[in-house]
Amino acid sequence: MANQTMQLSRLLGEAGLRVELVRTNAPYAPAWVGRVPLLRAGFRLLPYLWRLWRTAGHCDLFHVMANSGWSWHLFAAPAIWIARARGIPVVVNYRGGEAEQFLRGAAAVVRFSMQRAALLIVPSGFLQQVFARYNMPAKIVPNIIDLEKFHPADHPPASPHVVLARNLERLYDIDSGLRAMATLLRGHPRARMSIAGSGPERERLEALAVELGIAAQVCFTGRLDSLEMAALYRDASLSLNTALADNMPNSVLEALACGLPVVSSDVGGVPFLVRHEETALLVRPGDAAAMAAAMARLIEDENLRQKLIRNGRDHVRAFTWARVGAQWLDSYHEALP
């Protein structure tokens, strides 16, 4: 969501709009506050609310990036209500892959705030269906992919190279990716894996790689910026997404744009983003054996591989700024009085 926010802000500015970012994760002042859990929450929240109030005094519209859980209650809902108090329209851009679980217990509270918003916009048909079940109509405006930055390599790598690009958290089930890699290596011993991301699970996952006997074939790169990610994709031969819950993962779009065939768990919005056997291979979440088998197919079946690469490259053209930018501008005009 942060990457999409920064990209959208830049592209809107280049299109002639004046954009002001109000960050929810601004640096702590003083810095030592960040080491005190309860205190740091207040030190971040109160300045955020003040900046929202001040910004609402000189802008025409709020575009609120929203997510589930406490992120909604602490950051999105206050932005809606401050805009309401200052008399400006709000476009809520909800992006949480765990929307169903969140709305199951909080739909009434979310709907109460959403009644004060001009538009609810989501990036996928999956989230549109979720919100419809709770009587909140949503419009789809998809994520944006930069095809100048994310493009195929001139030559494929000499040996199979798998990229898994997600945060190192339980939700993304990197465990299954490592177990799938251990299985793949039995038939393709020259294969290697790069895991791009940071998070609290890194030490445990590194230990699991050692336990599985694949530590030498797995590289934990840490968090990479977009240019570094594009370079990593161009050094790879396929992409693996192991998430247990997902919405519209940009990592899948980026991999397709870079000419990589994708193996992904078929959760949440993923089947709305790609089609099995046409633009990706989809497997059950948590099924490491199925992931390994799908990756082996892409290594061994060149016709299938080229079909997915070709279809994937065609598919991502729908997510360029030339197409998505017009949808955002139309949405803003619809929200303005």
C-alpha cells in the first residue's frame, strides 16, 4: 500500500494535480519515543490527526488509503470524520486482503463512517464482492504497474531462480515456499531461491531453511526498493506467491511485467487478478507439494512457460497509468460536488 501511495502521488503530480501526503508513519520526534510502545502510538497518532485537520483547510478532496483492523479505526475513520467536519469530500481507497474477517465483526462501525464518504474504491473484484455482502457498494480502480521499470530481461538465467517477494510474516506463509523449494531441489538441484522482504519471521525462517538443508540455495535479500526488485525479477525465471490471504498483490503484477511465469496460492483476490493455466498456475494455500509440482512444470514445460509469459505481459497492460490514471481522475470528479 505504501508503494502504491507514493507512486500514485507522483503520477497525479505529473498530471498537474497538487498532492499533499499525510503520512501515518512519520518519524518519531524525539527519536527515543519509538522505543516505548504505548507512548509511541500517541506520539504518532496525535500529530497525524493535527496534520489531517490542517490539510483539510486547504485541499479540495481527501484520498484515504485504508486497511483492516486498528489501521482502519486509528487512521482511516478519523480521516473521514475530519474531512466531514471540514466540509470536503472523501474517496476511501480500501486495500486490505483480510477485509472479510475484519468486516465480519466491524461492518456496522465501518458502514457508519463510510456513509460520510463520497466513494469507496477497491483495487479488485474480490474486495468489491466482500463489501457488497455488507451493503457497501464499491467501485474498482486497479493497482498501477510501471512497465518502463518492470520489464523482461534480455536473456533468462542459466539455472532456475525462484523469487518470493512478500513480508516475512505468518500471513504470507513463507514456510510453505521453503518446503516447496526443498522438494523442487530433489529434481532440479541447480535451482535457487531469493526471498525479498523483511519482517519478524526472518530468523525463524532462516533456521527452517537450515533445517530443510537448503540454506545454501536460499538468499534472504531483506527489503528492496522498486528498482532493486525490478533487477531481481530480471535475474529470475519464475515467481512464487504463498500468501494465506491476499487482495491484489503487486508482486504478482511486477513478476508478470518482468516476463516471469507465476505460481500463486488461489486465495482472496488472486483468482480475480490471474487465471489458472492462462496467466498463472494457482494452487491451494499451504500446499507445498502442489507449489513444488507447479514450479517443476514451469521449468520443464517450455510451451507452458512461454504461454504464461506471453499472456501475462498482455494482461499487465491493463494496469498502466495510461489506463488507470483516467479512472482515478473520473473518480475524483465524481466525488467532488
